[in-house]
Amino acid sequence: MDKNLKIIDDLVERGWSETVDFIPSILVERILEEQQHFLKEGEFKTAGVGKGENFQIRKDIRGDQVMWLNVENLSDVQQQYWQAVDALRQQLNQELYLNLKGFEAHYTQYPAGAFYKRHIDQFKQVQHRIISCILYLNPEWKKDDGGQLRIYNQENGTETFTDVYPDAGKFVCFMSDSIEHEVLPTKRRRNSITGWIRR
Ligand code: OGA
Ligand code: MN
């Protein structure tokens, strides 16, 4: 089955999906290189919680650092990633009669010790985030490094969870308004691109 159709099937079935060959591994490496360059340049800022007036830095809730990408001015590798997500977005529109209009994303790094407590991605006041998409960039991740994404599943009133390790090239997406998830404390720096397909 086409990889985007498989993703769409998973989203419909259980609200989330995991793919290992979303983009070529050479592109994953180049994105990591670019991200490391911007990290050195000091372009990342500590992420917060809440929007507008409610924005706060709360390291007891999340400890990641982000660099927003400018859709008007994407680098070559960013553009290639955008194209892959755009193909998925268009197929989502076709298959599920959605009206998804665009994609917004930031580069993300969790320093050693950082985590992100359980949450959903849709803000109460701002509901344009429909599908959360994360591409992980970390070569040779070991279970012992921690930093797993824990996705909670509700089935017939019982809660279970699935842990996803942030291995280089792994692409995870899920419904932003309903899938509860968290990032467990990482022992190693953890890099990714985090984005949202929007209405
Ligand atoms: C987020 C988030 C998960 C991850 O940025 O909202 O939940 O695995 N990220 O990085
Ligand atoms: Mn999240």
C-alpha cells in the first residue's frame, strides 16, 4: 500500500500513525545537520505553554527549545520536507474530504533531562491544528536513552499506551484534538521537526 494511504488508514482506525520511510534517510541527515548549525548559532528559544497573554515558560511542564520555520523563506531541505507533508495533506483532503490548508512547523531540541508532560496539541482558543506531525532525527537511539513519545489509547473504557522512540527518520502523526501524549525525560539531546497540518 502507498505509505500515505497507510498513514491515513491508521489515523482513521486509531488516531495516530508511525512510519519509517516517510522521507529518504539522506534528507533526514541533512535536516539534522541544518538543525545543528542553527543550534550553534543560538537560534533556538525555550518553548512555553499557553497562547498570547497566557504564554509562560514552565520547565516543570515542558523543557524543549524550538526554532519556528518561516514558510515564506524555507531552506532547501525544509522545502523538501514541506513537499512530503504537502503530499500527505492533499491525500488527506482527497480521501477524507477534509479541507486542510497548510502546514506550520518548528525545529525542536530537548536537552538532556527535558520532558513534556501529558497534553493534547489543540489550544482551547485556537483550533486550527488538526494533525500533529513529528519527524525524529536521532541516529542510534537506545531504549536506555529514554525520551520516548508515549501515546495514550482509549479502548472500551480502558487506557493503554504505546511508546515510540525518536529514531532518525521515524515519522509520527496523530489527531491534534484528541490524542493525549507526553515525552518522557530524555537522557540525551533529542532532535526533531514538530509541525501541524492546519485547517
Ligand atoms: C509537542 C509534542 C512530542 C515529541 O511538541 O507538542 O508533544 O515526541 N512533541 O516531540
Ligand atoms: Mn504535543
